[in-house]
Amino acid sequence: MINKIRMDFKKNIAFTSLIKINGRLSEFNFRKRGESHYDIDTNDDRGNRLFLKMEKQEEEWRIVDIGVPAWLIKSENLISEAIKNEEYK
């Protein structure tokens, strides 16, 4: 008798996007975690690594971390657009 083994694979979705914020191009790295979460990292103007999470809320992607620098909060719609553009590919 042959036993059938079923293996479920989850697709790892990761991408990088250049986003112009405050007149400067910044590289953002995205990694999808489940259907409604992304982990994102980028550098500030001093080269320090910043990490944030975005969550899908009512068809829009929103930053859900506390303590994220104001320039990222103000650019939430640009970061959200990068996710949407990748999803439509």
C-alpha cells in the first residue's frame, strides 16, 4: 500500500521598492506575512535600519507600529501604493 503525503507550501513573497520621500529615494524591503501583514525595513538619512509593520485595514495598508518616525507616518500612502503595485503584477 502506498501512503500519500500531502505537503502544503506557502509562497514566500518578498520585494524591494524605491520610494521617493522628502526629495530622496529610499529603498524599502517588503516581506509578506500572511494575507494581511507585511514586515518592512528601510534606512533613515543616517543609515540606521528602521523596521515597521503594515496591516491591511478596510482595503488599505496602514502602519501598525508605535514609535515609527514621523516621516514614515506621513509617507504611509506612498508605502501602501508600493504594496498595491506589487500585488497587481
